[in-house]
Amino acid sequence: MVEPEFRNKGVGRALVRRLIELAGDESIEKLVFELVEDGEPAARHTAKLLCFVPIALLPGHSRDGLGAKQDVVIMELDVAASGRIPNVV
């Protein structure tokens, strides 16, 4: 999660890219990205840009601040198969 004052500046993307690099350095095979489907569009966009793919949908698995149920999406990156991290700004 990125503080509001630092959003839309590439901070989240840089953090995830660094995690992918570290995972590769440590021979970690897969990374998992979990997000609320309708509540985190920027996070989902970042995950897609960095080649994470949706692998599961958990209906009603989370609740928002008002208590309403929200779907959770699980995305995955096969670090070993991805090779080079996409160079996206």
C-alpha cells in the first residue's frame, strides 16, 4: 500500500519491481498478489503491467469500511518463467 501523497508517482510499481528482482535473486519461483477487485484499480493495473495473471476469485472474501462484502482477486507471477521484468514506467 502506498500513502496517498505518493500515489501516481510510480512508487508502488517500483516497489513491486524490486520485489520481483529480489525473488529472482533468491530463486523464488512464484509471487502472489492479492487485491480487492473493485477497490484497488491502481494495484490491479500495476500487477497487470508487471505480468501478474489472475488465478482465483474469492467472492465476498473481504469487507470494505462500511462492512459490505468485496471480492478478492488472487494474481500470480511465475518468476522463473518471466525472465526479464517488463520495463514499464
